[in-house]
Amino acid sequence: MQLVIIADIDAAKGTSTTSELATEYADNVTFIECDVTNQESVEDTLGKAKDTYGRLDIISNNAGAMMENDPIGTINLNLCGVIRVAAVAMSYMRADKGGSGGIIINTASLTGVKPSYNCPAYCASKSGVIGFTRSFAMNPDFDLHKVRMNCLCPGMVDTPMIQGVLDEDGKEGRVLNFDRFRYAANLPQLKPSAVADVFIDLVENESKNGAAMLITVEGPPRDIEFPIY
Ligand SMILES: NC(=O)C1=CN([C@@H]2O[C@H](COP(=O)(O)OP(=O)(O)OC[C@H]3O[C@@H](n4cnc5c(N)ncnc54)[C@H](O)[C@@H]3O)[C@@H](O)[C@H]2O)C=CC1
Ligand SMILES: CCCCCC(=O)/C=C/[C@H]1[C@H](O)CC(=O)[C@@H]1CCCCCCC(=O)O
């Protein structure tokens, strides 16, 4: 049986999403309020998850936001949040420390490899997620801990994040040039299910440890090729 914990800083949205899923999956889905920028909150959340279900197998390290009006906060959420969650998750998942191994999938972005002058802090945070993922996955200790790591690099996806920036009509400065963002947001977007499909494939395909998966409307998902030095 698959048991899922949804963890998010937004308790209202997290609770309503969990209730929706409960109609199909009953008690197999639980919500825990969590702030990934706060070490204690992350420890508390993953500790509860381990206590409730006995082990952690799959982590979707997905929290993130676009807020160029707070570049340091952007790095703290999008990059440090990913690293913070991964570190605590590892303490439970490591096969050499009582865990069962598993997989951590970080959400990066196409902007981690394709620069945009409109959101430099966001791009930097997502480049960092890609570098963290690839570096973690090449560690020879994998044979001991048995935790794989991948990242997802989607182009624009039709989610509340994009709509949230558009709704602010440029007032909050979440991007540097609102009109340019509005233009980009009117181009074809991915559906969230396209990203979820790649997530599932990574969970099922053990040969892709370390891959950064590019997901765009232009073609099928692919493993990004990086220069070798
Ligand atoms: N929508 C898009 O075009 C793309 C989004 N992404 C990335 O996908 C991920 C998911 O984003 P979306 O679903 O698009 O946006 P979203 O805004 O719907 O989801 C982001 C979630 O992160 C949560 N969150 C924010 N701060 C948090 C914190 N401190 N602790 C815990 N949770 C927090 C929010 O409450 C929200 O539920 C993000 O990392 C985003 O950067 C990547 C590529 C494209
Ligand atoms: C990177 C998302 C693909 C969208 C189109 C694109 O290639 C870049 C567009 C940028 C344009 O230069 C000016 C902008 O405002 C666009 C940035 C859009 C950022 C998308 C944020 C979501 C994400 O991809 O993580």
C-alpha cells in the first residue's frame, strides 16, 4: 500500500488537497504543515512521517516560489530548502543507518540551464538545485546508503505559481519585467501531469540516478547532457 504525506506551508490549501485525495485514497493521505526554510519544522515533519509510516521511500522536494523582490529569500526557499529537506530525509532513508534506501526528486526548472534576465535569483536557485542533485548522485557512498537523487527541469507549467505572479499585475516585483513575463506566460504551457509522468518514471527506473530531466512542450522529456571536464 502506498502512503502519502503532503507537507506545505499553506495549511488551508494542504488540508483541502488532502481532503480531495481522501475521497479516493481514504486514510492513506495525511497533511502536515511544514516550512522548508525552517530546520526545526523540516525535522518535525519528516520525524512525524517516519513515526507514522515507519519509513520514508520517496521524497518530492518541490516547494518553491518566484520572488525577485527577495533574492536571498528565493535562494533560501528554492535551494537551501531542497538541501535542508534532503539532509533530514537522508538521516531516515540511508540503508546503512537503518533505512531502506529510496529516491529524492528535486524540482529544479528549465531556468536552471536557460538564463532569464527577468528572474536572476530564481534562475540561480534552480541552477543550484541541478548542481546539488548531480553532485549528490555521483557520491560513491551510494553503494552504502542506496538513496538515488534526480531533478526535474520543466519549462512553464500551468500552476498557481504562474497565475500568482500574473494576478499581482507587477505590483510586488516578483519578476523584474512584468510585461515580459506576461508575454512568456501566454506561450504554450505544460500540464502538471506531464511533470508527474516523468516523476513516476524516475521512481521506477533505477538506471537514471543523477539525471536532470528536461521537460518542455517542444518534445519528449530527456536527460540533459552536460559538458564533461
Ligand atoms: N509553474 C512553473 O512554470 C514551474 C514551476 N517550477 C517549480 O515547481 C515547483 C512547484 O511550483 P508550482 O506548482 O508551479 O507552484 P505552486 O505555487 O502551485 O506550488 C508551490 C508550493 O510551494 C509551497 N511553499 C512555498 N513556500 C514554502 C515553504 N517555505 N515551505 C513549504 N512549502 C512552501 C506553496 O505553498 C505551494 O503550495 C516549484 O519549485 C517551482 O519553482 C519549475 C518549473 C516551472
Ligand atoms: C523557463 C520557462 C519557459 C518559458 C519560456 C522561456 O523559455 C523563458 C521565458 C522567460 C523570458 O525570458 C522572460 C520571462 O519572464 C520568462 C521567465 C519565465 C520564468 C518561468 C518560471 C517558471 C519556471 O520555469 O521555473
